[in-house]
Amino acid sequence: MLRKKLFFRPAFVPALLVLLSLALGGQSFEGIKKQVKTHVLPNGMKLIVLERHDVPVVSFHVYADVGSANESYGITGISHILEHMAFKGTTTVGTKDFAAESKVLEELDDVYAQMKREESKAAPDQAKVAELKAKFQDIEKKAKDYVVNNEYFDMMMRQGDAGVNAYTSSDATQYINYLPSNRLEFWMAMTSDRFLNPVFREFYKERDVIMEERRLGVETQPTGKLMEDFMAVAFKAHPYHHEVIGHMSDLQSIRRQDVADYFKKFYGPSNLTVAVVGDVKADEAFPLADLYFSRIPSGPKPEPVRTKEPEQWGERRVTVSAKSQPFLFLGYHIPDAKSKDSPALEALANIVGRGRSSRLYQNLVKDKKIAIQASCMSGFPGDKFPNLIVFIAVSAQGKTSAECQAAIEEEIEKIKKESVTEEELTKFKRSTIKGLLGQMKSNTQMAAMLAYADVVLGGYEKVFDQIADYRAITAEDVKRVANQYLVKTNRTIGEIIPEK
Amino acid sequence: MRKRKTIKTSIAGLCLLAFITGAAYAQKAPKDKFVFGPLNPIKMPKVERAELPNGIKLFLVEDPEYPTIDLWAMVKAGSVFEPADKTGLASLTGSVLRTGGTQSKTGDQIDKELETLAATVETGIGQTAGNIRVSVLKEDLDKALAILADILTNPAFREDKLNLAKIQQKTMISRRNDDIGSITDREFSGLMYGKDSPYARQTEYATIDAITRQDLVDFYGAYFHPNNTYMAVWGDFKSGDMIAKLKAALGPWKKGKPSTLPWPKVNYEFRSTVNYVEKPDVNQSNIMLGHIGGLMNNPDLPALNIMNQILSFERMFKRIRTDEGLAYSVWGDYGASYIYPGVFSCGAQTKSQSTVYAIDIMLQELKKITEQEVSDEELEKAKDGYLNSYVFNFESKSQIVNRLMSLAYFGYPLDFTEKQKAGVEKVTKADVLRVARKYIQPGKVQILVVGKKEDFDKPLSSLGQVNVIDIAIPAPKK
């Protein structure tokens, strides 16, 4: 139900592994890779299983290859709305009598449509609007009588689900469960039902919840406002243009039918990948998946996003005026995660902007003392499509974003001329491995990585196989990508301007 | 002991009540009722305990799966022991201990050395404990331990890094009103403990300016002794070897005066108040209401945990979020802490126009939980959820060893988690009502609203006399 991105950055994964084999001597990732088993159902849904029998628990990760980048004008935020609606139950979960309930739900949609039609007239009849509104509220109450409040959550939590949740990003919608491992079949039953027989009940109230979520994350947060406007300016055409949460006016207007259509288009089995990591057996999980998930009819893989971000014609700048101290974003367009330049860009971001000995921290925080935080990340806001490498500075008291920008530019120019040192490259490679080891310990993060790699990088094996690309990164590569992408005409500057 | 439970799922299909463990692949039809076979046993890792000659209390767990080693130590110290006019001293001591370097190396040299190894050695001092964290690839353990020992025995607290840390602290003060959520947390904490209490007081420009390098040296010297230290270590090692390595590396860290830690008392007077912080640039109110909470060693804690689950999810979430669509995040929780009373709070963020309406509902729900027993179903769901997810307390070796170390640090019995479970198994509806009545006082809550009053549905004065809290930041001295 949360709208947030995963904490870890799966795009780093490959680099981590490079060094692992270096650092670990004989130990190789071929061993782990061989333990991963996959199964594709006749309807196109893919399962990835990694058995781990230490603790009797299991993590499930359903990766729907659809996110806010699949949305168009008028329905921004709908991927995230659908994520919320997936917790509202099915034809049998969350209802006392679906047959009766479904009639009332249709009636409700009908009155809602009439109300909207009247409201959108040049001269709406206010009495009629009020009458329809009262009628709408009446029917909404009637519909509520059929609902078993949060039954899906209740059932999962009651079975010990310690992580029932979901996340929507620009690229994907991901559903998470952690259960005691003897609940494997229960999960199969509950989850297949969710995709087979969803019912989008309590829709209008949930839209209200999501509007509160937007106020919470964007409208009351100066940095949230900046992020939204920054993306809107950096991406003029590609749908990374809009925030995952969507525009308020769209949230106020999206209908239940829009959600049903969107579900039909994007939630077919060919667009779903499931990773299961924990104390289960693949040869039990696969037949169960056949039994439960094969009930979902197959459909075509949805058409890819058409719009591409065109070449930028000049530097762009956006400001948000807020009751806040200054804040600075500098973003440069870079290619997607599958690009051959991705590893070198990761190395660049890491060396420039992560850790106390990174170049930005050294220059802005330690030496010039103009910032308390200065960092850099790539893969923003997603990495399935061409995205941004972003430099962020939080200026120190009494210092300005202009000073921070100048210092960041100084560091960028240095890399364009001299590149990074061998020592820095080694540091990047080792820290990336170490980070991966940390992630691999967790069933949940492992499941997330396998699903991500399978969908975005083109195969779960890429987690292991891209090692070679990372091993090959040279200082010359980093210099080349810096010169290719970190140019002024390719960048957007975003700033919070303090309001008195 | 594991209970077998039947649950209603009513997913279309056959109703099989087969006992499934392993024979699932023979199954021909989806089920809509489940009886769960026994869960594979939780293999408890062996936690080795030892005490080094200099008094460090060790908790070790071998975890050979990945070639890394991690360490977390808690040192008897805390910001609650710093003088009020030097608020921020503990935090500065904890960070400059690491960044200020040692007699032989600057902090910057240590940064570079560690990052080249992909290792971390970090120190800090929080409210009720000092912390040391080390994370390293197995092969680099000796190097990381040598750095840690150097930091603990020869800290230099270099002036330039103190000044840098002061800039960071002052910048944080200057930015503390930028985020409505942190304003709410901070001011609510002030209402609960008193704004000058060691549990709630804030750093100010003046308190940061008052701190000298000598203060850091003295604060460190007063508390950071091996015999004040509890240390958990987990990863790819043999316990015997690890003890020997730690003994050799940290041996030069000499014993000092044991901390007695007289935790400051909390004197809470139950009262109803209405408090308001003006935030004219928002369209959503941040609401918290409640009163003081309790300690984790309370024998009623299992019943309180069940009550919390019912109050937060069954009542607040289902009504305020699901039925009313008033908020994204909403809760009701009787907080309990290790050594000083936690806070009982309910909260939500709702559009300005539904502020008082949402508060009214929260108050109604508080009243209700202290007046009527919860339903059988609510109780069963909450208990099943707790007991079925209990296995996640043992999901990783790090989690297990860290929990034991924290329990020991705060003087709690090491079987605390197991006892909580036994307690939860026995909780009844009468218990839930009894603890709700005993610990929650719906008539005496303090309400805090941060938002824009012009847009509220009703004036806050409809809830009581309004106390306006001024959050203006006292200006730095020129």
C-alpha cells in the first residue's frame, strides 16, 4: 500500500558480483545461480524459485511489469490506484454477497457518472448535482453493507504475514508477502484469486485515501514538490514526466471502469513474474502454481511505451518557492539499465557521490563546508527507460545552492579531464560486492533482485552474468561517459528557493 | 507447540481438507480451505557468550553463509546524561570520535582506508546508548579491528572535525521546521516529557556553541570503557577464534569507572490539552494525541500488544482510513520502552477540512476500547497474527544476537521474547479491556495539531482551550 521505491538499487547487483569472485577466492556465484529454478506457465506467467531451508519462512515477490510510465494524460496515478485496489478483495474475499454487491457497485458507478456529467456542463444545475451527490452517498452506504472490511489483509496477517505490502514505481508494481513456509499453497490460492477475480470495491473512498497520500508525500513537502516539478521539466515527453502518485485532478476523476480497463490491459499473466525465496521446494511450488495460476486466461503482452524522450535542446531550470531552506538537484539524461554505458555510469555515481571519501563529500562537505549532504545517484526515477543521473546538495546554514552547484561542476569537470583513479575504481567494485552480499542474505531482497533482473535486465541470470561487463570497467570508460552525458545542454537544474 | 487452524477462504473450487505436507503435487484441484501441516522447526543458532578480561560482554553467532563479519556494540552512555546547556554534546562526541581520527591517523585517512576495504567502522551516541558498528569482508577483519581499537584507545577529537560537526548540527537546527512530520514528532515529544526534559529537549545554536573539544574528551572519558560495553558479533568465523582476535585487538582498551546510569525520571501529569502549531503553507493537518506510555517490563505488555493491534488496525485503520477515507497513515499505539516510559499516541494526517472530524473519531475509538470488550473475532485475529508471525523473530542470526545483546544491555531477561509469546497465548478479551482501562485515559489526552487553522472544519477551540506553540528558531548569536 505504500507508494515508495525499493531501498536497494538492483542495478548495482551485477557489479557486486564481479568482485565477489575476486574477494572470495574459490567461491563462485555459479553455485547460487544453479540453485535458481524457473518455470513458465502455459499462460505466460513466470516463476523463479530459490530454495533456502535455514528458517521456516518464505518471501514472495510478484512483479507486475507496469508502472506510472505506462500511464497517459487523464489517468496519471492509476497504476498506484490499482495497487491499492488489489487489497480490496475478490468475488469471494471481502464480500458478504458478491452477486448482490456487484449490482449496487454498478448502480454507484452509474450515479457517479451522472453527477460528473452534470458538473461538467457549462451551467450545471446545482440542485441536480446536490441531489445526485446525496443519492451517491446513499448507495455508497448500501454497498458498504456488503463489504467485509479489509478481509484480504485480515486473512494474510492472521496467517502470520509479516510483510503484506506493495510498492508502485515508475517502472513496476510489486506485491510482497512473507509467510511461515507451511503457507505456500495458501499463498498460491490467495494470490491467484487476486489476479483472477479482483473486485474494485470501496473505490471512491480509496481514492480519497490516495489524495491524502499525495498531500502527505508531495503537497506538504517542499522536497516532494521539487521532485515533482523537476521530473516534469527534465522529461518533456516521456511519461517519467509525472510522479507515481499522479496529478490531483486525475485522482479526482479516475473512474472504477478506468481501473478495470487498466487491469485488463496490464495484469495479464504474460506481464507477471513471481519470485519465491525461502523454505519451499521448487518441485512443490511449480505444480501448485500450475494448479492455481493457470486458471488465469492468457492474453497478449501489452504494447510497450511508445513515447521516447527526445534530445534536449538546452539547459532547463525549475524552481519551487517554499517555506524551507535551499535544496538542489542537478540531473543529466542517461540511457536505460540495459545500455552498455550503465556500469560505467554506476561507477561514476558511486565514486563521485557515495560515502565519506567520495569526491562530492570531500569537496562540498569536508573542505568547502558549504553543504551537509552532497551525493549522486543514477537510475532516477527508474531505469527501465532512459533516465537521469542526479546530483543532490543540501547546503549548510548560510550557504547557497549556487555555491554547491559550482563545486559540483568543478568535480564533474575534473572527471571529464582526468577521470577517476584506479584506487577509486577498486573501492567502487569492492563496496558494490559488499552491498550485494548484504542484500543476498535477505530472502525478501533476493526475491526482489531476481524478479527485477528477469524483467528489466532480460533474465534473472543477468544478476550473475553481467559480472563480466563490470569487471571490464576502466577509468577511460568513466571519463568517456562523463564527457558524453554530463554536458550542460543535457541537464535540468531544480532548486527550492526559500520563501520568507 | 503449533496450533492447527482452519481458515475461511471460500475461493471458488473444491473444499478439500487434506493434510498437505509434500504431497501437494499430487493434488488435482484448487482448495478453498486450509489446514496447515507442522512448520519446519526453527533451528536456533548457538549464541556464544563470553567476557573479555577488560570487561566487554560478548555475544557471538557463527554464520558461515556469506564471507562477511558484522559487529554492533552498545556502550553505557546517552544524551540524557549531557548537561542541558550543552544539548548536542553526546551526539557530537559520538560522531567526532570517528571523524576526528586518532593520534596517528586523521579521520579522513581512516575514511579512505575503510572505504578502500569496503568496510565500515562507525560510532555514535543516542539517547540511551553509545553505539559502535563494524561491517567488513571476512578477509579484512584484522585491519578493521585495528582501526576500531585505535579509535577507542587513542581518539584525537580533532578540532576541525568538531567544527564541521557543529556546522552540520546548526544546519539541522536551521532546517528543522521544513518538514511538517518532524515538527509534529518533536513537539509531541515535548508535550509528553516536557520540552526541557532530557528525553525531549532540542539542540539550539547556543547549546552547540557552548560545547568545547574538552567537553567531548570528558564525555567520552566518563562513559566509553570496555566494562561498560556489550558487543554482538556475527558472521563467517569460529567463535573461539573471534574471542581470541577481539581479546588481542581490544585488549589495550583499559577498564574504567563503570557507568551507573541513573536514568532521569519522567514525571508526567495526566491532563487534557489542545495544542496548535501554525503551518500556513500546508493543505493537510498532522495530528497526534495521547499521553505517557509505559515500560517493556510491564507484566501487562502481552495484553497491551494485542490491544495495540486491535486499536491500530481493527479500529483506527479500518474506520479512519478504509471507511472514511480520511488518511493514508493512521495509528493508535501504547508505546513501551526499555528504561523510560514510552508514549501512548494516536495519529493521522488528514486534509485541513477534516481535522476536527478525524480527531473526534479517534477520541470515540479510544473511549470505545476502554468501555467495551473487543469481539471474539478481533481477539482471535490479533493473537493468531502475533503467534503465526512469531517465527519472523528468528529470521536471521543477526536479529537474534542483536536482540539478546540489547536485552542484556537494558537489564532484561534474555528469554523476554519467548515469555511475551507465552503471555500472548493467554490473553483474553477481559485482559484487553482491563489493560485498556488501566493504561488509556481517553478523557485526559493531549492533542497536537500542526496545520493551517483557517481551513479547518471546526475551530480547535471546540475541543478545548487552545495553546499555540511557537516554533520560531531562536536566532544564533552574532
